[in-house]
Amino acid sequence: MRMMPTIDLKNRLLVVLKGGPGAERDVSIRSGTSVATALRGLGARVEEIEIRGTEVDIPEGVELVFNLIHGTFGEDGQLQSQLDCRRIRYTGEGAEGSRLAFDKILTKKALALSGVPTPDWEILAEGDLPTISLPMVIKAPRQGSSVGVHLIHEKEGIAPALADCLIHGTEILVEKLVVGRELTVGILGEQVLPVVEIRPLDGFYDYRNKYTKGATEYLVPAPLTGDENEAVQRVAMAAHRALGLRVYSRVDVLLGTDGPTVLEINTIPGMTETSLLPKAAEAAGIGFLELCSRIAELSLA
């Protein structure tokens, strides 16, 4: 049953930030446009601001900023720090939680400290070579939407992948490749949403498969046994809490023969009406308008 919006946004002045300077700019614009439309549907007065650099001008009298800037600047704590200094309220996590979740290396350390299962990993600098055995995943640790992610099965692929990751920064994250079912779990406050299974028709869930229509099949709720579903939702919430997150996130999980293992956490997941978090919310009876309203309510709290 579809629930009603949880907070009255009628006639409130809201700003939707979208775009940004990072690789996920186009996706962010789509998310921002969808959310702005939903907020107007809830009766709010909405101003959309498209960001290109790292400077933000927020109009006077704005009650809440909806941050839909995926990746660099919007998701890594920079924007949050700016808004905190100006005492402007915004959606999503604070500066510290955003910084931790965006940095895959810091996320790994937080998960390890809390005992949350995650694939074996190591950190490399320029000139280092992996000690983890093949197959492996080589990642740029501070990018989103699978930018700078390489699945390596042969040693010939290692050097090009390391070189590509160094374009994005001075550190490289290497993980043991875990074979399993690709799942993602939305968290909304203290509510764990239904698990989504991701099945790319070719290759892995890279940028092309994420944003090319028809390239990936999504099953929601995922066809899991009761025990599997409980285990996946439990580790997702444990990961969310390990980073001190309180508002909303989407946790990426692999379900292998040894159980679920956490890959990473997204604090500003896609918010078009066909994105994974809205799909999961819809399966829980939470329509897109209510989802936006709930995010506003949790953020203001």
C-alpha cells in the first residue's frame, strides 16, 4: 500500500543542487531534475541550481538544500563542509560521514574495525605492484559510478589498470575478486529496504551497464531465500552504521559461497524514478514523492 508523504513541504523554499565537477555530472543532473519535479508535486517552491565547480551560491530564505551532486564535491564532504559553515540545512549525511563513505579506503578501514565482512584488500602507491593473487579488482578509491574500476583476470591487465587509476589520484585500492550475486540494499533511516539484484547482460556492472538502457536486468525484491535475505540486509545495515550514517544510503553487496560481503556505500545514490534506491522503495510501498519527503524529514531531524 502506498503511504502518504511524511512531512509538509507545501510552500517551503527548497533548493535542488545538481551537476557538479565530477565524472557523474550527467547522472546528477537527471537525479536533480527528477527530485525537483517530485518536490513541486509536494507543493514546495523549488529552485534548481546547476553546479559546475566547487562554489555554491544559496539564496536567502532557503529552508533545505537537496544535494543531488553525485561523486566529487557533492558526495565527498566538501559541499557539506561549506553548507555547515554557513549554517544551511541540507539532505543526506554530514561532512564526516560523506567523506568516509566516498573514500573506498576509509570505508574499508571502518568496515574492518566494525567486523563487517568485505573482500581482502591492500593499498598501493605509484610504483607498487599487487600482492593479492588473481583474479583481483583494481580501483580508483575516490570515484563513483564504477569510474576507474577494473576486473583483472590476467597479469597483462594489471599495469594498464594501475596507470588508469593513477589518473584519478595517488592511491590505488586492490581487492580480491569475489564471485557472487551482485546485490544492493537501500537504507532509509532505520528501515532496510528490499534487496535489489543486479544482473548485467554482459560483463560487470560498470558505467556503461549502469546507464545504458536495457544493458542490465534488475530484480526487486531479489529472489533470495529467507536466510539469505536476512543475512544481506543485516550486513548492509551493519555497514551503514559502521560509518556512522543516519539519513540514507545504498550499500553494494556481493553474495558468494561464504555469505554476503560489502563492497562500498553510496550516500547520494541515483534518484531518478528508475534508479535503484527508488526501485527498492517502491517495492516497500514507498512511492517517489514519499521517498523524497522521507529524505527531507530524516535530514531535518
